[in-house]
Amino acid sequence: MKPPPFKYYDPTAQNEVVGLLSSLENLKLLAGGQSLLPMLNMRFVLPDHVVDLNRVAGLDFVEADAGGGLRIGAMTRQRTLEFSADVAARAPLIREAVLHVGHRQTRNRGTLGGSLSHLDPAAELVTAAVALDAVVALRGPAGLRQLAMSEFMLGYMTPATNPDEMLVSVTFPALPAAHGWGFVEFARRHGDFAIASAAATLVTDAQGRISKVALALGGIGVVPLRMPELETGLLGAVASEALFADHCRACATVEAMDDALVTAGYRQQLAPVMARRALMAALQRSGGGAATQPH
Amino acid sequence: MTGASRRAIKLQVNGKPHAAEVDVRLTLADCLRQEFKLTGTHLGCEHGVCGACTVLLDGQSVRACLMLAVQADGRAVATVEGLAGADGKLNILQQAFKDHHGLQCGFCTPGILMTLTECFADKPDLTEQDIRVALSGNICRCTGYQGIVDAAMDALRKMRSLL
């Protein structure tokens, strides 16, 4: 197998990329290549132009902001997310999610921005970004604009990025230092895309009452799903496995994807289990207790 | 900026300079095999799943089928050909694979050796669990993996004893 013929560009500045995006038709941006290269090799995509982002300046960084949040460049490798002390301290959910992403050989190349732009609904980083209320920054000819994940995801593998825009960074708002987090997934093999996954963050007060909770389901709907009613229903309640099990039953009624290998009904059966386990993992880590990080 | 269909590239492979003029669509794996005649890097699935084509790019393991050769311009690549000594003597890891039945048909072996080479360089205090997680990115259909894990652990012990 080999990719179809295309013209290759490797600019070094973001405005050059935007210029190419504005002037060329049928162009693909090449980030880490861990999804685009298989698609090229198998000729699922036939771009006339491939613009490589690997030499573009200012896209590979993890920046801890003064408010406790994180801003991460689009070309930051998944390996960097795995080993970044700032990520581990401020958004440990990202680190836990990234350990499920492919394998070390693909994480060495794969990027945060590539994963979000590819927008596979089963992708762990997309699911984590949804749970964390991430905000993406897109650069176009008119400058930067920011979009919440909920606005960024238009549909199945369809980001809201305009044809003349590129994803440049992702901001993860601050969470209380004592928040708990959990990411669990069901996949046939370690490193595979999830058949179903769930990401949760949780904040409890001294009495164990839930003051803040976020839950996202991955691999189930056409985009990762937040469960706003379920989240609201948990606020103020004393966290327990029985409470989560009860409320997570609602996850069985979400609209689920059906494909050749996994039926929608199976995904709906997995969803409440994944949700409960993610919330339980988050509960066990909330309150600033000693965190265990399974590899 | 204009796009290219072909490009001249220069890179280090196993410490030696290599140059070629290649189609921009050529993968690094095909470049190693076809342009540089380094056929130790094997191609299994050609879409990033099997791990047979794993090489090191500036010391990090990557799928050579999921990179374009032009992306390796100016970089240092290490392949399985660089592991044995100049006299052909197997290195500690390779010898351990021979001793512990870490291979049968040998097709996946180059990728596995390169993955483990990165792991050992990264973190010398690996556990068996770390080895198994690292090997999850390499598919072997002969050994059942136990021989590979045994070989990796033995090589690790021998390397530590040399420190």
C-alpha cells in the first residue's frame, strides 16, 4: 500500500498554513499522522495537497495559566500529555485518558489537536475534552476564535473548523485541586478504540455531598455525550455507588451507534456501567485523597 | 509556498548518513526498505496496527508506515540493522530473544526489538507489567508472547548487571 499522489508542503509559520488553507482546494492538514496516514495508505482520503504541521512553530506546548487551568498546543504529542507534570497536577483525567490511546509507538507521534480534529466519537481525548469543558482555539484569516467543545462538535467526525481555519490550541478550565477524576473504557484489546467509555470529574464537600460533577460518554453516540440532566440530578446528593448506579440507568436510553461489530443495544447496555465506574473512580479520588493511577 | 511531488532528503540511519530523492508520498518504511535497502524493517499491516515496522526516530519508537520519508529529513532513525555489533555479534536483547524462544517466524521481531530498545533506554527499572503494556503495540502470532516477555526480562537483568 502507498498513499495516493499529492503535493506536500511543510510550512514553519501558522500564517503560512492559513494562507495555504485559504488558497488551495482539497487539502488535508497532517498532524501526528496516526489516523491520516492509515487513511491515506488505504486510500480512504485522496487529498490533492497535504500540509504538514510538524515544522510549524508555536503549536507544541503545555502552559499552566495563573487561574489553575491549562492551555495545550494542538501539536502537543500524546506522549507529552502522558508525562507532563502540569497535566498530571491540573487535569489528571487527560493523563488517565491518554494511557488508553493507542500504544507508545503511536502516542510518540499522535497529537492532541489531531485527535480533536479527527473527532472520532470513540477517541479518548475527545471524550476527556468534553468532560473537562475544553475550549478550542481556531486560527483563520481573520484571526483567532474560540469554541466550546459542544459548539466544536457538529456531528460524526465533523468539527466546526472552517476550511480556512486550523486548530491551534485547547484550553482546559481550572478544576478545584481536590476534584476526583475517572476514565474507564470497554475495548476488546488494550489500545483499541473504545466500544464504550466514560469520563467523569467530581467535587464533593466535607459531608460527601456532590457540589460539581461532569460526565461524558464516549464511543456510544456520534459524538461524545454529556449527560446534563444526570449531572444536575446528582448535585447536592451524598455520593455513593448506589446513588450512581441509580442515576446512571438513564445512560441506557441515549441514542447509540450501530455498526457491523457492535449493536446500539450493546452500547446502551455498556453505557450505565461505564458511567457508574467512572463516577466511582472519581469519588475515590475526590477530596484530595491519595490518588492511585493504574497504568 | 509551492508544494512538492518529489524531494531530496538527508537523514542518519543507524548513525550513517543516507540521502535520496523520493516521492513525497513514500512512507519512511518503504524508503528504508526500497531506497536504502534496509529490509530488516518489516511491513505487516501498513496501517499502524501490527507494529512490525517500528523504528526509532530521534530515539522514540514510531510506526515507519505512518510517517512520510520526507518527515524524517534531517532526523536520526534507528532500525534493527543497527542493533548487532559491526562483527555481527547479537546485542544483549537479541541474544536473549534467541535464548528464550522470543521469536519463531521472526516477522514481528524487528519491531519488537526496537520498541524494547526504546523502553530500556527510557526507564531501566521496568517491571514485567511495563513490558507487557509496551508490547501491546506489537502483534506476534507465533510465540504467545511469553518467550518475548522472558527474553525482555532476562535482557533487562543482564543490562542492569553491567551498570
